[in-house]
Amino acid sequence: MNHEGKERVSWLEAALTNLVMVVAVALTLYPVLWVIALALSKSQSPEPRLFPVIVDRTTLHFEEVIGSHDASGAWLFARWVLNSLAVAAATAVVGIVLAVPAGYALARFDFVGKAAGVRALLASQMFPTVASLIPLFFLLHALGLLNTRSGLVLCYAATAIPFAIFQLRAAFEAIPPDLEEAAMVDGATRFQAFLRVVLPAARPAIAVTGLFAFMSAYNEFILAATLLGREDMFTLPVALQRYVGEHDQNWPAFAAGAILVSAPVMALFYLVQRHLVAGLTAGAVKG
Amino acid sequence: MLRGWRALVATLVALLTLSPATARAEEPIRLWHAYRGAERSVLETLVASFDGAPVEPLALPYDAFAAKLQAAVPLGDGPDLFIDAHERLADYLGRGIVAPAGDALEPGARFSAPALAAVTLGGTVYGVPLSQKCLALYYRTDLVAREPTSFEDFDAALRAPLPPGSYLFAYESRSAYAHAAILGAFGAALLGEGDEFGMVGPKAEASIDFVLALIAAGKVPESADGALVTALFKSGKAAFAMSGPWLASDLGESNVPYRVMVLPPIVAAGDRPRPLLTVETLSLTPRGAARAVVRKLARHLGSRTAAEERMRIARTVSARSDVELPPDDPLLGAFHEQARFAVPMPTSPAMRATWEPAEKALRKALAGGATPGAALSEAKRRFDDVRRPPPPPASPTPLVVVTALLCLAGAFQLLRKSRAADFRARLRASLNPYAYVALATIAVTLVVFLPLIAGAGVSLFAGQPGSLSYVGLANFVDILSARGGPLFDTGSFYLVLLVTLAWTVLNIFFHLAIGMFLGSLLARPSMRLRGFYRVALIVPWAVPNYVTALAWKGMFHRQFGAMTALTNALGDLFGVTIEPIAWFAHFSTAFGANVATNVWLGFPFMMVVTVAALTSVPREVLEAAEVDGATRWQRFFRVTLPMIRPSLLPATLLGAIWTFNMFNVVFLVSGGDPDGKTDILVSEAYRWAFTRQAQYGYAAAYAVLIFLLLSGLTRLPSLIARRRSRDRGAGGAPIAFEAAEGGAA
């Protein structure tokens, strides 16, 4: 952090930047404040209002979501949180473990079928999921992974891999090859050099890629609702979606649930962004 | 560090393999439903008091219920019995999901005539009717002095004239389900006797004119959804409301003084409104029907004591006619009476095809976009279009021949390549890289490509699931010829494609511009509150988008949205009156609302990518540029941008692809309004799969076209780039990622 003193910034410029940021933050948070007001209000105000207001403040909706129990009295909300976190974290770990070597290979090696593979990876993102959902269901049934969290992790990780590979490939390309070469001159094998030298240098990119995989798995609804058939296996989005029925919609509980769902993601992002800053100041990337 | 990782992995493995179900001696009965709240707890109590076998009730989200049932039951993975609205029975029967009720129906039990008729198909009873739901009239006793004798009598029944800003009568005027009741009073129905579109002709037009007059007189809010009807009625801003039993459960503990009564006649129509009656039905799957204990459970759940319990606790109207109404519950009495004047929702699969055209026409006519006559005849055309018979089955021979030829050509190509002199050497050199990519390749091939190819294959078939027939390329011909209509008519492939392209380009531009701007500001070392800003700015990305999309939709509501409050405030400021904008009545404003929502949702992603990319730009480079006297713009465009480009390119290209297929925002914010004009290709595909009679073949054909378009569009710029580089004489362009680099350029 000793860089900060070096750069001289006029107070005017600092004020302007902060002003821009405050405006951006206000615009960003504005719709979210509506969601929060909805979750905390006992009744909705039928007036057009410029700013969200809480009408008859209540924590009832939060209690309703958090207090979800099943017929036998097991505390379901805790299970859903655990399921969601476990599935999303496992997705991030599995996705990264599979994508890191592949991204590295694409960045450093030339091999038969590389161009076709990259094109196929890109192509896989172009087909709308709406058409491949039912075949996926049959596939997981054949694998015996229906109604399991592992099956869900497999699906999420596989769908997260293409983007992760592209992202990591770009990150590895930004790392000078001299780094590994130096290590190999010192007697390390290519794989050792990859593990010991390249991976630590790519830590910020790996963290962000992992975060992306985590987020997409954590917020996903359609696959989870289709593939999971037991209440104690549900992830949070599936459980939340049940507050929205055909005629009968409990938006305040839905909003309260959404806020509860987002809290861990915000916490995680906070951790990862510190990691990013650490990566920067440690100068790992610069080598 | 390493130890931490190991602990994390071990915990994850433990959590994933942890299975709470232990082997039981007797196989439990599986019961699926979409109930919640009081209805759910009554069901669970009833299930708990059943002593035949252990029962596993499962509450599923309503949205996923049908799709899940259709996928799971044929695989033997579904429930033994399930509770769903009766109108899907015929569809389920066609797919072999339901079995005749047999002795699951308690012998000697008497059911209300419409309820029993609703579950009877071709003379056989396919389920136990549990409860029935329809719309009725709510009124606030503090505002209304007596029960009105007709719709025209509402005003006279008030205690005092309503203050300005209040409505006489609130209901979901733009919903076809609610309008069906009024349509019934005028002697028409959504679906005619012979499965033809019924909401057309002078009677249907008169029903819309009737509503238009009420809206014009300020008696009915012009676009209220269920939540708004509840809010208006609850806060006393509406004296009357037409709603179902769910409004009563929303009013629950609040001390709103209200009563419920049968919808009175509409004098102008000459009859009472005829709301649609939905019968909650307990159906048995073939597997469940074969087990005596499951039928016993069905009898238990359909028994008189169960019905009484349901009435007492959940206050739902029982479908049994031999159950006495609790005398002290005027609500149940009114709904029970109303059911006598209700029309059971038709079970014909054609019914499901009426909703979309009827609702579009209703919205268009009520927003003043077309006369009722014009809107309704367009709706009929749309209905007929969806209902037209599938193309004739085609011979699969051309497919087999083409596939065989392609395989041969591919094999030949491979053979020719492998003959090349250095091929063996290259292949040997590739073995090491293959080890790096092997796991990812296997996972992606299995879980991404296999389902994708199978899904694409469906595009060659047509008809309903269960009776699919191979039709060759007929689906594609249909789509590309705009189903015989004008090529640039609303809903035609080409017009939707143009909208999709505009949608993608605008979104990506704003995502990149805002994301890069804020990202580069955040990366400045001078930022004091950087941590706070960063976390605050990713909030749109962290909150599930189906919730925030709905919050945005609420802000654009013409009468109650924050945007209207903003225009009002601006008007007050400058002393002028600004008419509230009907955001979803015009293409430009509806499209703008969609784009605003998606830009808001998407910029944090680009911002995070920018921040991550900037961490790899060595500070020395930037400092050197500054010393050289470069201005800030020059530094950004000449130094920073080229350095972060490699990281931004894949994100931009994939972001463009994802935006092209961004279904949630379009579906939740504008819902295609006005009149399907803001739909993009993927939401069209979705409509064919889920609201237009499950024409999966058609939806799959859309998906394949989207795929082909995207592969074409993402390669086009790289082809141009290649030609340009060839013209300049620069050879050996890297082939690997040119598609990506070109696509983002």
C-alpha cells in the first residue's frame, strides 16, 4: 500500500471521483432498496412513491423464510443454506480444478484439435438451455445422479467450465513464459513448474473465475428445480420460488428470501476482492 | 493454506455424500403438491395421521411442477400421487402420467357436479376432487353500505362517494383468467364448444368495451396485478375487488372489515359473471394406482373429515357436496355459492393455447393500442396459428443419407489429415497437452454436448410429447417463412431477430462502457472507500435476478411506479403536468425498460472483470506513460485498454452470447409487451415450449436457429479480420481464438 503516497491527486479530483462513485452506488442500490422495503413492510403502499418506504415495519417475512420446517420438524432453511453453499462451493472447486489445466494447455501448448476444441467450447454457450433441459434430465437418470447434489454439481461445473477456461487462458497468457522456463532450468518438470510457479501467479484470476462459477451455481433455479426431487436437497432458489404460486404470490417473503440469499455472496465477494488487492500489491503477476 | 483447502474439500465431500434418508422396511408413498401456507400444513397434518404407510410429501415450486412431473413419471422416478389443478388432466392422460382413480374415490361420497365433471374424461374418473377455487366479489363493509344487486349498482351501494385516488372496483383487468368471468356474463367463453377460439365476435367486444368504460371513468385501475389488487383493497383504496380465496388468506390477520358475495349480474350484459372454476385434484400415477395403500391414502385425503379439516383451517371450499359448511364462515358460504355460477375450466389441451393470444389482445385493447374488434380477430388468428395441425410426417431417408454422407466426409477428412507427413509427430507432441485437457473435455462432452445434440435432434420432430412424429426440416421451413404470414409481421422470426440484435448490441455497449468506467475508477489507488464501493456496486449481480427484475417492473408501473413518482416530482418542480407514461404500451419505452434493467443487472460483471484485468497491468507502465505526458484519455486508450483487452475479450464475447439468450429479464419485465414486440428469440422459443401447447419440436428448431445465428455472427468479424490481414500481407494469423477476438472487436 506504500504506492498510495507516491501518486499525487488533487483534492478536487478525489472529490469528483468520489462523487461519481456515490451517484453510481445510489443508482445501483435504488431498486434493491425497493426489495428491502417490500421485505420489511407488513402491507404495500399503493401510492406512487419516489423513495421506498417501509409500511408497518415487520420482520415477519424473514421469520417465515428462516423458520421453514418440514412435516417432521427438521429445520429446512438451514439445510437449504448448507445445500446451496455446498453445491456452489463444490461447483467452483470442481470447475476450477478441471478448467485450470485446460486453460493452461490452451495458453501454452499447441496440439491437434486445439482450434476445433476452442470453437466447440464457444459453441456450447450458444445453445439455449431451454432445449437441452429434458435430455439432461434423462442423462442424470441414466447416471443415477437424479435427486442428488452431486448430479447438480456435475451439471453446474460442466456448464461453468467453458467460460472458466476462456478466462483462465487469458490470465495464463498474461503471465510471462520465462517464469516457468526459469523454474524448469532449475530442474522442475513442466507440471511442477505449472503447480508451483504459474498457479500462484494466476491466483487473482483463479479467484475471480471461481467466484463466477460459485455465483452462477448459487443463483440457478431451473436446473435445480428440475433435477432435485426432495425437499431436504433443495437449494435456496428452488425453495424461494415456492413462494410464488399460480394465483397466490407471497412477494414480501420472496423478497426477504432474496435478501437472505444474497448475503453470503456479498460476504464472499468482499473476501475475494481483498484477495485481488493482495494479488496486486504482492506483485505476483509482475513476476 | 494447503491444510485449509483440504479441510474445505473434506467438508464438501462429506456434505455432498451425506444422505438423510435411511433404508426403510416399507417403501414410502411419495406425494407431490404445490401448496404452501395453511393448505400445506393441513395436508401435512392429514398425511401424518395416515397409518397405512410412511408418506413423503414434497412441496414443489409451481413453475417447475408440470415439467418435472412430465419428466419424472415416465422414468419411474415420480410420485405415487400428486395434487394439481384439474385442467392439466387431459394433457397428463395423453402422456400416460395419470391412471383411473378406481376405488381411490371413496364409495358413496358425493361431489359437486362441476367438480366431478372436471375430473371425468371420456366417462372415466381420473382423480379425487379435493377443493374448488374461483373468483368472487369482495367488498369493504366500512365503505360499502349494502350488497349491490348488480355491477351497475356498485356506486349506489357505497356509504359515501370515494375520495379521489380511490377506485370503486379493483381486479386484474389485464388477466385473461379474470376477464373470462366478465366474458361469461356477456355469453361468451375463452374456448368455444368445438375447441375453437371463443373470445371473438360482438359479445367478446362488448365485454372489453364494458371494461374500457370502467377504466375511462376511473372506477377500475388500468393495469393491476394480484399484489396491487391486494394492496388497494387492503388499504381501503378500492371498495370492491374481484379475487379468489387467496385474497382472504392475504388479508388474514389484518383487521380489514370485508365480506365476500357472489358476483352480481352485469345489467349491460344481461347475466352474471361466470368465473372459471379450478378443481384441485388428487391424481394417481400408474405406479401409485397399482398399490392398494396409495389408493387408501387417496381415500383418506379425500374423506369427509379431511374436507372439513381443510375448510376449517385453510378455508378452502370443498369439492364434496356432502360436507356441511361451517355456519360461522360467510366467506366459505359465498365461495360455495359462487361455484354454482362458475364454469369448470375446460380440460381440452386447446384451452392452454387460449391464454397467450387472449391476454395479448386484452392488454392491447385496454391500453388503446387497437380496437377490441381488431385485437380480438388478431388473437383468433394467433390461436389458429398455434393450433394448426403439425406438418405431415416425413420420410427419414434423406436424414439417414445426409448423416451417412457427413460421417463419410468427416472420416475422409480425418484420414487425409492423418496421412500428412508431420501428423504423427504432432499427435505425439499433443499427448502431454491432452492430459491437461482430458478431464474438462470428458465433463463438457458428457454434460453439455450430449444433451445439446439430443435437444437439437428434437427440432426434426413435431406434435405433442407422446405423439411426436419425424417431420424433417418442416419446423425450420415454417419459422423461416414466418408461418406463411408477412415476413416482418409481429412475432415473425425476422422481426424478432432484429429486436434481439438491437437488444444485444445496446446491452453490451452499456455493460462495457459502465463496467470499464467504474472498474477503472475503482482500481485507482486514491480511492478511499474502495472496499465499500466495490461491494455496493456488485449488489445487482449478487441478488437473484428474478427478484430484482420484478422490482424494476414495479418501478415502471404506470399508476404506482417510482418512475411515475419521478415524473410527478419533475412536473411539480417545473410547474407542469406530465402525463404518466404507460411504459409497456409502446415498443420504445418497453424496450428501454428491458434494456435499463439488464444494463443494471449486467454492468457489475464487466466491472469485476475489468478490476481483475487491471490488477495484471504493471503500475510501472502506467506511471511511465504519465511521465511521458500522456493525458488520462490517451493513457486509457493507448496503454491500459490494449493491456486489459485479452482479459476483456472472452468476457465480452460470452457476455454478448448470454445477452442474446437472456430470457429472464425480457420475460419478467416487459413480458413481451406490447403485443409480443419486445420478445427476443429465446423468449419466443420458451413460449413455444411452454405456453403454446408444448410444441417442443418448434422450440428446439428456434434453439438450433439461435445456435446457427450465433456461430455465424461470432465468426463473421474474424473472417473480415482475416481477409484484412491477408490483404496487408500478414500471414499466419493465430487460429485458436480469432473468433473471440473478432467477435468483440
